[in-house]
Amino acid sequence: MHPLVKAAASVAVLTALGSLDRGPKPRPAPIAAPSAARGVDGLPALCGPGTLPEGPVCVRIPVEGAPATASRPVNDVGRSGTAGERVPRRPERPEDAARYLYPVGSAEHAPRVMGAFEGERGSHAVSLAVRPAEKVTLVALEGQEGPAEVVFAGERDDALVVATRHDVREGPELRSYLLIHGALERLEQGVTEGARLTPGATLGYAAVVVAGGHLVTISLEARQVRAGAALGTMDAKRLTDSSVSVPIDLRNVLPLR
């Protein structure tokens, strides 16, 4: 065999043997898909990045320098709730009861408020000391639009009650409130369900005398109608039904002097 041909054959054999020693070409490692975020307990996180769980919802973590979002209005009670729910006095409303106008008393002298506004004695209504047979008139609530409507006029707890509905503008929202005037002895003629009344209209009259020589009082309660709730036909029980309305501190809606 010619020397050049023999050398070429030797190189080919050595190259083939080298290939067998290196083995097959390794395959590229698979790229794993990113896994879902996990919480400190090792379970999949329920909320996305930038949020934290709060009860059944996820709330966004505030970012420094980001514009603040408006908080939920204090008077916004939503569509459902419990019987123990109550809206407290807003911090910007005066605490002093004498700063407000009431259905009784005068522009110069506020009536004496008996008890607490916070319903500490099991009732959400407050008692107002009045003169015997004093006239009880309609007040326009803070921000009220249009006349008030009588939604109930009748007996409750062995006394007469007049409940009026007031539409109040609060920012972009128009909310409805009930003002329940209780412990009346006599109603004004024409004060019936469906009647629409303007501020100053007479609703009824306080008792002439009270057994035992106690002060004559009437009761007053404010309630906010739930968003989407229909008042329908009102009766004494439905006036305080927590699925329809929620008690609210009177000072949130009564007009200031």
C-alpha cells in the first residue's frame, strides 16, 4: 500500500475511535416553568404580587409616593350586615348635642338629651325632654334634597310613631335616611304614609302628662337605608329591620345650629 494512503486510513480509524470514547452528545437541560408564588406555610399564595390577603379579599400594598385612594365613607353601610351593626359619629361632627337642631326645642335652645347617643341602654334611639304637649316638627337633614316622605305613621310600643324618609346628597351618592319620631301622643292631621312634607311641618305632639311625675320625653332615631334596599310597605317591625336599614348616630345627619 502506498505510504500516503496508509497514513490517511490510520487517521480515519483514530478519529472514529475518539468519537466512541466521548459518548453521545448531552441533551440541553429542560427549562422549568416558573412556579406559583407560595406563602410562608408552603401553600400556594392566594393573592398576586403586590397584595396581601385580608379576610376573603386581597388588598394592595401601598407604594411609597403613589397617590392615596379615598377611604370608604363612614356612612356607607353596604347592602348587608348584622343586627348589631351601627354607624358611629363621624370625627368631624361636633360631639356637643347642643350644636344641633332637633324636631323639638327652638332655634335658640336645644332640648335636653336624656341618656347617650351610642345606644348604651339597648336602644339606638335617644330620648329628648320636652314640654307637655309640645309640638314635634320636621327637620331637614344635613345635605337633604327635596321634601321628606312619611313612610310610617301608627302605633309602636303603646305609643304613636312617625317615620320620615330623607334623601341626602353625600358627594356623588344620594343616600336615604329614616328619622323615627317616637313616643308621641297625637299625630297631626294629614300625616299619613305617602305624605311629602317640607321642613317645619308639624308631625305630632308629645304627651300632656306622664305617670309618676316623670319628665315628658319623645324618642328620636336615625337609620340609613341600605344600598339597594326597597322600603316597601313599612310596619312597626320593619322600621328597625337590620336587612333594610342600619342605626346611625344622629349627629351625622342632624343640621347644625
